[in-house]
Amino acid sequence: MKKWKCTVCGYIYDEAREKTPFEELPDDWTCPQCGAPKSAFILIEGEKTADEAKTNVAEKIVEQLIAYGVKRVFGIPGQSNLPLTEAIRKNPDIDLILTRHEESAAFMASAHAKLTGELGVCMSIAGPGATNLITGIMDAATDRAPLLALMGQVSKVFLGSESLQEIAEVDIFKTFCIYSELVSNPGQALSVLNHGIKKAYAAPGPAALSLPTDVLEEPLGEKIWEPKHHLFYPDLYPGEEVKKAAGLIEKSKRPLLFAGWGARHCGRELLELARHIGAPIATTSRAKGVVPESDELVLGVLGSIGNSFAPKIVAQSDLIIILGSGFRQRQLVPDVDIIQVDIDATKVGKTFPVKLGIVGDASRVIKMLKKEAPKRNIDKNYREAIKKAHKKYQAVLEKDAKNKQHPVYPGAVIQAMKRQIAEDALICSDVGDHTYWFFKRFVCEGQQTLFCANMAGMGFGIPGAVASQFAQPNRQVIAYTGDGGFGMVGMEFTTAVHNKLPITVVVFNDKKLKNIKKEQEEYGYPEYNVSFPNPNLAEMASSCGGLGIRVEKAEQLDKALREALDSPLPALVEVLIDSDKYIAAVQG
């Protein structure tokens, strides 16, 4: 005999007491206590039905992920997540991508989410596996990427007993995840999973689920949720605010468009708006490459890693329209009227007062502004100042391209990359001194960039490239890193080799944490503990089954990069860089 529970009021239908099997009750039968339909009852005791015996919780989780379009999970298997690992193995529609470290798995999931807008999923065991995920998950949290972390946990019967590898996963992860929950029984598994995914997309940001091993193995016959009936997106139409913005633009003489990550999908429309209202465009670092930086109206990146010419033009503006950014660096924004557009209302007016705040999707607002704002030519003096800035900037780039010093000058690497990589290449940048050189000196003309922006965590470059090559297999993908970041996650190069991913890794090898050395100098401190010995990284790459090339002279750069980019194997170009050359702020 069985017992069934109403999920609305908790009423228990006991077949022994009622004398009638629950399945034989008429379809229109309702709960005698609250009136809930028969479908609201779940089996809580007694013989399991044949349907329930077919699948377990882990298998249902995998089925649900596939329904949301998830094709791969990044992570490492182990005792506490083996039921989930087995469920992935048995399902032909999803893969487990084995990584060398859980931090890399989380970085890969975050990179996938940032590149595609789709849910990125990573997986770990309990304890150290879960804590290793944190840096990559923080990247998703601060860069607002939809991520789901599936963390193994000790069996439910051992929770609270200080079992081996037991940590308070839910409590730890709730401090930086938008959703963190324990799946404590089969009946709540799909509900919690779907709630976490909905939260991840809505914020967007990371959600984390703690999954006890024994719960993953328990039978579950519940039908998965159809995403089309449960996942919805905001569709704001700020018509009146856009009309007000158009009025402010009409009154201004030197408007400026400042595009952030929220405008990443509408580069063409952004350029059209700029020409329509006579305004130059600056971007945040995350939006680098959204519009061609060689265009006469594009200033490049504004910010701490941007060029030094953009702020000079921004300072001449009398109205700034911020599109899809919560821009934090107030000192770079002059005391003029500001229109700020962001999908997140908490970002609007967060750092500085704005004349007009618009809560809405930047892509939509850009199109609406082009219809509402009057067409006009750019101010003559404004245009001339931009032209002069472009000319000075181009001279700096040409000087870098001609530099043949030994060890290799960092700017020479950037210009060689510019000459060799594809127009639609994706460049995944790591964090370090090389980041400044790239963002200040590489002119994007169709190339797209991806990096750990707000968290600025070293180690993103190679995992980001691996995930991106999986997501876009026909695209040229480059990981751009320093020897510091490479030292943290460099063995993920073998992940690329194992999966036959033809990424190209460019390593700035200066045998130092050069950015930290620079900061020590700026504070008046002596250089201390920022140097380390490196192996021959090119030989290491070759020994892993990829292509490794070492560059010691600037004259070797173009040939080495061309060979690496043309290689069907994962390739690594190690460049021996001058450890004393910092980027000069006066040159941008």
C-alpha cells in the first residue's frame, strides 16, 4: 500500500486507510482538504512505480539541462558527483569536458555564458572541488553571466557530522551567487534546478546547487519542465524616456556615445546612431571591438586600461549617453549632463548623478533613439579634435610596429598580432601587464574580445579560449596571456590538445609579475618577490602534443604567429618580452 502527499496543503492520502488505490481515483478527484487536483500529489511511501524506477535524480538533472540547450558541462568527476558523471556519460546529447582544475571549469562556464548569452555549466566534487570553483564563479557574478554550478556533496545522512570533504556549500556560495540551494530530496530536485536556472538568466549571474550523492541516486520519474513555459525575459519599452533623451540630444552641441557590455550585440546600429546625431563613440573595456576602432567616429576604450586619447575627446563633450554600462570611473566623466541606459535599474545613477535614467535594453534604446533624435552633422571643431587624436594614435602604433629591440618590445607583439589574426577572430585576454598593452594598442576592426573584466582574475585567458572554441568551432580563437597567468592554468593547454581544439596561445614571457613590479615602483617600494624561473613553454606545448614556437626576436613574430594560426593543432607562441618596458601613459 502507498501513501501520497498533497504538495499544496500537505494532506496525506493513505491507501490502507482509504481502501482505494490512488491511481484508481477518477481524474477529476481533488484533495479533500484544499481542493488541489490529483496531479498535485506525489508518492511519499510504498512501492515505487515502474516509471519512477527508470530514472534517478542525476539523470533527470541532465535531461533538464539538455532541455535548456546545454551541450557540455565543464568540470572534474569524483566520488561525490559520480551519479551525475554517469548520467552525463549515458546521455548522447551532452558531454563532460574534463578540465585540469575546477577554477578553469568555472572560467570556461563563465566564458561560454559571456560569449553566447547561454547558460554555462560547471561541476565539481564536494569540499576542495567546490571551493576551487569560486574564482571563476566570481567572474560570472561580477561580469553578470548566467552560470550554473553543480557541486557534489557528501551523502545527506552524513550532513552535519563533519564528514570527509563536507563543507557548508550553500552558506559559502550564497554570499556571491544569486541563488544557492541544497537539493535534499528527489521531490524538490527539478523545482530547485529550474529556479536556479531562471535566477541565473534573470540577474544574470551564477546559481549554485549542492547535490548530496545519495539524493542523486534516488529514483525520480517526474517529467522535466519545458523551458518555453517557464523561462521568460524582460521586454521593457521606455518610450517616454527615449523622447526626453532625444530632446536633450537636440539641445546639445557635442554629444558623445559611451557603449558598454549591454550594447555588445548592436555595433552596426550604434555606428548608425553615432552618424545620425553627430557623436563619437567611446567604449568600456568589455565592449572593445563592438564597433570598428579605426572608424573616424570611434575613440576606443575609455578607462584605466584604455588609450589616453579617448578621455581628451570625452572632456570636450557637453552630453554623454551611456549605453549598457554602470561605468564606475567617475573621474573620467566630465561634469556635464548624462543620460544612462541599463537593463538593471540599480546600475543607473549608482556612481554619479544622471540627468535622465532609462531602464531598458541598450540594443532597443539605440534603435529607438535613431528614430526619435534629429539628424545632424558633427560639430566641426569636435570632428577636427577627433581626427588629430586618431593621427597621433596611429603614429604611436606605427612606431611600435617598427620596434626591433631585443628582448622583444611588447608593443611589437601587439602589432604583429594585428597583422596576422583574422578580422573576425575572438581574443580571450588574461590579466596582467600584457592586458594594458593589448587594450591600449590593439585596434579592433571586426575582432571580438573577452576577458575577466570586473574581477580581473588571472588565469581566464586559456580556459576562456577553450570554452569559446567549443562554442564556436569554426572561428579563430586566441588566448592572450602572461607567464603569470599561464603558470596558474597553463595545463589547460592539454585540455585543448585532448579535445583537438585549434586555439592559439600567445604568452608574454618576461619571467615576472610585471604589473605588480610596476605597482611596487609606483608606491615607492623596491621590487620584491615578483620574479620566477620559467621552463621553456614552447617545448612544454610540443611535449603535450601541440605546436610550440619560441620567439626571441621581433623579426620572428609574423612567421611564428602565422604558423601557429594555421596549425590544426593547439599552438603556443612564447615571446621573450622586455621585463622593464611598461606602457607609457602619455602615448595611450
